[in-house]
Amino acid sequence: MTIKTCSSVGIVGAGIQGVCIGLQLLKKNIPTTIFDKNDPGMMASYGNAGHFSPYAVLQLNRPDILYDIPKMLFSSFGPLALKWNYIPKMLPWIFHYLKNCNEKSMLHTAKYMNQILDQSMNAYEEIFQEIDTSNLIEQKGIIYIWTNKNIKSRELEIKIRNDLGVKQKLLSVKDILDLEPNLKPVFSGGCYYDYACHARDPHGILKKIFELFIKRGGKFVKENVKSLKQINETETLIETENKNYKFEKSVIACGAFSKKLTDQLGEKIPLDTERGYHIHFKGMEKLISRPVIFLDRGFGMTPMNQGLRAVGTVELGGLNNPISKKRIKYLANCAKELLPQLMDYQDEWLGFRPTLPDFLPVIGNSKNYKNIVYAFGHQHLGWTLGAITGKIVSSIISNEKTNLNLSPYSSSRFS
Ligand SMILES: Cc1cc2nc3c(=O)[nH]c(=O)nc-3n(C[C@H](O)[C@H](O)[C@H](O)COP(=O)(O)OP(=O)(O)OC[C@H]3O[C@@H](n4cnc5c(N)ncnc54)[C@H](O)[C@@H]3O)c2cc1C
């Protein structure tokens, strides 16, 4: 029997975090309303690479790549790019990033990413039992390939994953070509996560989860949220452009847009965005059987229902700069390097990864207001972490104990 522990919750954001949190709250019998200025799942959760990556414990706050960053930034044709007009605004993030770019922080992040990644697929399994995922998910593993150029970094990644007990299988060039015979062998080795799944349509999956949320009695309000505050011990207020709404508790799950609301609550959380891109080569999805990620290039390809999705790169440039044609061209060229038969592409898309400078998400109560809960900052792994975030946040809201150590995800680490 489920016991009602909270009378109502409002969630801002209908990305993968928001819809998974909503569904979990309904399971606990808590009436829930989700707000979004767009239709559900139209931002980062729409156009990602679709990897379910429970193995991806190592993040970008690592000293080995620190020395390569200046070189990468000054090349307009590399995996990392900058919009120079945004740098002054990004200084707080860069400051915290540099502070977290050391071995101790890297290992701390890896340990606590592993803690939630390890439970990520079980959490999704529960949801997938309740929705029809046929033609939306495939389990054919995920391959990472590389050249020998940054082999020390690859060795470090392999060692850290081994130390944390992550299952991985090293591949020779021949092994890779046996799995993906159409690839041009411009690489020298790789790694295979044969148990990993990928989405053939992330937005299609999100819509199914959202439909289940609505079917179970959840409410959706398509309005832009202007502010969110706690009025007293039992009430929070969500103010949209049209109306005010009261709930016992509220959740901020606006991905890269969450900072606007947390700033209003008196917390200076250094959330920013790593912009990423995708394009589709229509009708070319059969050229590979599973996602292939070329680590040297910071890009990957996923066979999807919309076509072969070439996806990735990191661009530091905030939420308001326009799409960068150079990034799109970079993606197209990277894809053609591996699959020279590719020609025209469509659907140029820019998405905003929500990223904290220590590459851990913020999941937990607001520092100043106990009835406001945060769930954002899942960076490159927010698609993988949606379902487990839903479970964690619904436990926090219903005051249930979890066996996880949640303190590393607290926003107070930045105060
Ligand atoms: C190119 C790229 C590739 C990626 N590949 C992968 C991958 O393969 N695997 C993986 O695990 N992760 C991947 N990610 C990361 C993942 O997509 C994100 O971390 C995740 O989608 C974030 O989900 P979210 O719900 O926090 O945010 P979002 O999906 O961005 O949703 C936030 C929602 O909040 C709404 N919103 C914002 N402000 C307001 C407001 N004021 N009022 C009302 N609504 C508001 C927005 O409209 C939006 O719908 C990738 C990301 C990118 C960009």
C-alpha cells in the first residue's frame, strides 16, 4: 500500500528528469503537475545521442585533458569550441572547473557518478515494463574508438573504470571491423560495452513516459515559469506568465535553464551549459548497427529512426548564442571520415547540456528552502540518469530513506 506523504508537487521542466520525477511521485500517490514553456522533451532530452551509458563514470574534470584545452580552443575545427563573447559570463564556471580539475576531484566525481549510474538501468527497467518500447530501444552494445594520439588518457579511463568494477571489453581494429564492417579504419583500438542499450528515438521514449504520467492522473501546464518561491512551511508558489499556482513542494528540473530560478532563491550555483549538436544522414542508419563514438573527435554516430545521427562536440557559449555552422560542418566531416559514403545531411540541431563545474548533478533540497527540491546538472549523462533521478527525488519528497549517499549531489557544495 502506498502512503501519501506530501499533498501536492509542482515540477518545473518536462525534460527527461521532470517526466521521470513526475511518474515516480504519482506512484507514491502524490498529485503532481509539470510545467514547461514548450511541449514535453523539446530541449536537451530531444536530440541527444540516445546512449544509456551506465559505464560512463569518468567526466571532463580531469587533469590529463587540462593541458590540451588551450590548443583545442584555438582550433575552430576540434572537439571543443568557444563563443568568445560568452567567456566573461562564464568566468565563475571556469574558476570552479579549474578548482575541480585535479586527481582527487576527478576520482570523487567518478565514484559518485558510479553510485547513481550503477542503478540507472534498473530504474529504467521499471518504467520500460509499463510502456511500449518496441522500435524505440535496442541492446546491441556501444563502441568507443580512438587513435594512439591520446593513449595515456585512454589508459587512465580504462584503469578508473576497472577500479570501480565497470565491465568493459577492449577491442583491436579487427574486432571493431568485425562488429562494424563499414567503418573506415582510421582508428587504432577501442572499447565495447556489450550490455549497453541505445534509444532509437529519445523523444519518442520521453513522450511515452509523459503519456503514462498523464494517464495516471498527472497534470501538465504549458506555461513559462517566471519565479518559484517557498511561502511558508507548507506552501510553495510557482508563478507563470499567466497565473500563480500553489503546491506543498516544488521541484526545479529545468536542465541548463535552472539557474535563473535558483538565483532567485539566493543560491549562487555555478550551473552553465556545454552546447552540443546533431545532424541526420537520412536513410543511412543501417551503415552501423550500434552507436560508435570517436573519442579523439568528441563525436559519435547513433542509428536512429530519423536516420544516422551524428552527434556531439562541446561548445562553451551559453544559452543565447545562435547555432554555429562551423560545429555542424565539423560533425558532418567527422562522420564522413568514418563513413566516406555519407553525403547530404539534414536537421541541424543545437542542445544545451546542463553542467556543473565538478560534473556531478545537483539532486536534493534547496539550501535555504526545505520544500524546494533541485534536480538538474546531469551534463553528458542526463538521458541515462533520468529514471534514477526520478526515484531519488520522489524519495526525498516523501521523506523516505535511501541507501545512497546523497550529500555529494547537494547544492551546498558550492557555498
Ligand atoms: C548533443 C548531446 C548529446 C547527448 N547525448 C547523451 C547521451 O547519449 N546519453 C546521455 O545520458 N545523455 C546525453 N546528453 C545529455 C542529456 O541529453 C541531458 O543531460 C538531459 O537531456 C537533461 O535533461 P533535463 O530534463 O535536465 O533537461 P532538458 O531536457 O533540457 O529539459 C528542461 C526543460 O525545462 C524547460 N524549461 C526551462 N526553463 C523553463 C521555464 N522557465 N519555465 C518552464 N519550463 C522551462 C525546457 O523547456 C525543457 O523542456 C546529451 C546532450 C546533448 C546536448
